[in-house]
Amino acid sequence: MASFDENGADTAPPDVVSGTAFQRGMAASLEWLEANSARIDRLNVFPVPDGDTGTNMVLTLRSAMKQASELESPTVAEVGRALARGSLLGARGNSGVILSQILRGMSEGLAKFAQCKPAEFARGIEQASRAADESVTNPVEGTILTVARDAAKAAVSNAADTLEDLGTTVVDAARTSVQRTPEQLAVLKEAGVVDAGGQGLLVIYEGLLRNLRGLPPPEVITEDRGVETFFDFAAAHGADEHGYCTEFVILGTDMDPDTVRETMGEYGGSLLVVGDPTLIRVHLHTETPGDVLNAALAYGPLDAVKAENMDMQQAESFAAAATEASTATVAQVPVVATATGAGLTQIFESLGATVVEGGASMNPSAGDILEAVEALEGDWAVVLPNNKNIVMAARQAAEQSGKDVRVIETRTVPAGVAALVGFNPTAPADLNERTMQAAAGDITTLEITQAVRDANINGLEIAQGNYLGLQDDELVITGQDPNDLVKRMLEGLADDEPELVTVYFGSQVASETIEQLSEDLEASFPDLEVEVISGGQELYDYVISVE
């Protein structure tokens, strides 16, 4: 039995784990996991990027602790059994079921102890890893299983005599293992994250072992995912299909988990079947949850039935990634650019520039530009007018400023974007001026707008309502179909062998017109990479960058 004084205080000697200490340690693990769960969710990409690993591990551990916390003056073995049973009943998701088996294995490893020494507790951690491995039909490296195994190897090989040694050894090994997971599992590296389940187990071991040593949780919580890398991953995998995450408990008598596992294996993947002759928990991913449930009824009544649409969960997770990417804080650079239209403004801001609203028929004043320049940090700045009618105002602002202001005479938005992409925040003003001017000169700009009156320009007869095609701000073609003008102008540039065309479409262009342009360009220029982006500008149907 555990040792207590007359006031009920734990009197176990130093470096001996009592049942009460085990109880408190697991409560600390739950609290620390809850603090980290949202970020662990955001790391979740394997086996399905449904963003719920942290949540599922929390729900599983809560269920485990509900049973364990009801024990009074328990032994280590009694706490272990309560954790195992509670986690099996409350396991949620792939990660939760594996966590329940980690707790079951730990319970088995500690089953003989009223209280235990560090080396004995280490063998419980070893048995936890073994039970987790045995529960998974097709184990994958770079997951929670790998982290559990590495932590267990460190625990038993260290032969720790103190909780200090055991805690340091296990947590350090788990942390190192988590950091290695992207090199072991390609999907993690592609998404720029560590394994979510492995991170969750690290957090649990941190909370438990630090508490046993009398220490609070660490100050640093789980590192967040990289915004841009994860957004690229989401864009590449948005169309992936996964089916339904199906879970339930079978209540029966004299059941055989191996037989149930064989039956369930016919219906899907990510299969986990764990339990005993009277209670079996099943988890699998399937396209036909109804068929799975009907097959399971042959073994006994079902409880805790859940079938969640993973495609919808993935869509929600990826939508959050897109929002995150669009609102991510961008390091400001000492560049002022003029632009009009929500899409074009966002492009310049996403590259770190300060935007002054302005463009065709809405030119900002020198004062507007000067105000933006003066608000920037540092003693020098660059201005991108992005319109021929704004160049003079930009020069006037530069002359009035007390800073060293360089005006790159960009006369179109695509030239301004190219110049801004060429900006180097670590380079001096002189070098940036030369680099940005050269980058702007490498871009050909095509623009499509509509005539507001009859005219004769450059020998071209123009009727009101006709579409005008401009190349680098010079009128070169006119016609009645804006998409046809774009195609003809690109054909005229064929000798230059362009590789990339970016089309910024205006706020008044119908979606079907844009879709038709994309189809026409792909058919007419199969070797040309074409991007179509909402610019939101008002007077120009299309502003096109040709590289």
C-alpha cells in the first residue's frame, strides 16, 4: 500500500513514485496537454490532415483521469489500471486509441507496484511503447510510435537511480525523436511540421516527469507550424479524399480482438482494434461506415458510435491555413508603392511594402506619398509610382523628404511588383536601386481597357466602347473582344519566348469571361505558365505581366 501520514500527506521517500504522486503527475500531464492542444491540432497532417490530434489526445486523457482521480490513497498499480480503463472507454481518434494503449502498457508494466523506484517506472515506459507498437497493424516510422520507442529505449538504458535522471533522460529523448520525425515521414517534411501525435506524447511525458520531480511545466509550449509551407501543402492536397473516421465500442462476452480486427480490415485503413473479451474499441477510416457498423453488430451491441467526414474536416483545416497565410504578419520593408484594387494592394502588402492608394484617374499627391515615406523606419526609402502620371509626384515627395529617397520610375503595376520582388532588405540603397530598376525593366506589361469616346490614336480608329490594348503604356491594338486582344498581343510577343504570364483581372470582369480567357490561353500557349489573379482594379479589365 502507499504511505501516508495522519493528515493524509504522501510520505513516500524521495525518488520513489507513490500512487498519489502518479495521480498528480498525470493530472499535470493533462493540464499541460490542454495548454498545447490547439497547436498540436495545427501540426496534424498524418494519417489525415483533419486538425484534431491534440483535441483527441486531450479527450482521451480526460477520460483516463476521470477514473484515476476518483481513487483515494491509491497504489501505483491501481492508478495505472484506472488510467488504462478510462482511456479505453474515452479514446478518440487514431492518436487517442494509440494513447490508450500506451497507458495500458504502462499499467501492465507497473501492475506489481504499490510504489516504485525510477528504474521500475522506466520499465513501465518501456512496456507502454511495446503495447503501442502491438496495437497498430501497419506501424509507420516518424509517428507517436517512434517517439514512444525512443523514449523507452532511453529510459531503460539509462538505469536511472533518481527521478531527476529519469525525467531528463526520457523528455530529452522524446524531444529529439519528435524533431527527427520530418526526416522519417515525407508528408511531415512537405508540410513543414513535426508529427502531431509524437509532440502530444512529448507534452504528456513533460508534464508527468517534471511533476514527479517537483517541477512546473516548461515555459515554452509547442512550436507552431510554418505559415507559408503549410499553406503550400494545403494547396497541393486540397483535393485529397479520405472518407469517414469511424469509431465505436463493442460490448460483448468472450470476444476475440484478433477476429474482430480481421473482419474490420476488409472495410478500410488506419485500423485499430483494442480491448478485451468484454469490451473492444474499433477505429478505422472507411468510405462505408454503415457497412462497418452492420458487420460489427455480429459481435455484440455497439456504443459510443462516431462517423466523422474527414474530407469536411480537412477542408476546414485548410481553409484556416489559407486565412492564416493571408493575414500573416509580413516584415515591413522601406518601400512605398501606389496601387488601386484590393487584390493588387494585397500583393504589394504581402511583399512588405506600404501602399498609397492611387492609379489611373486617381493620382495621389506628393503629400500623400511623403507622409507614407516619413512613417517608415530608417533613413532611406524607395518609392514605386507604378503609373506614369504619378512619377512626378513621387519625385516631389523625394525632394521634400529628409530621408534618402530613391524613385524607381515604374510606370505599370507589373513593373512595380517585379521591382519589389527584387528588393533585398540587407542590401544598401544604391544596390537596391540598381537591382530594382533592372527587375522592372525585364517585365513587359499588357493592359486592356475600354474607350470612353471616339478617337484616333497612333493611327488607330477607336470607337467609343471598343477595347484598347496597351503594351508598356503604348496603345498597340483595338477591338471588340478583350480576350481576343490578349491572345493577339501575346502572339506578338512569341519571338521573345515568354515563360510566365500573370493576369490581374479587374472588378468588373465576369467570372465566365475570366474562365474563358484561362482556357483560351492554355489551349493557344501550351508551353506558357499562366496565373490568373483578382486585382480588383476598376478601369482596366486586365493588367498582365509577361516574363
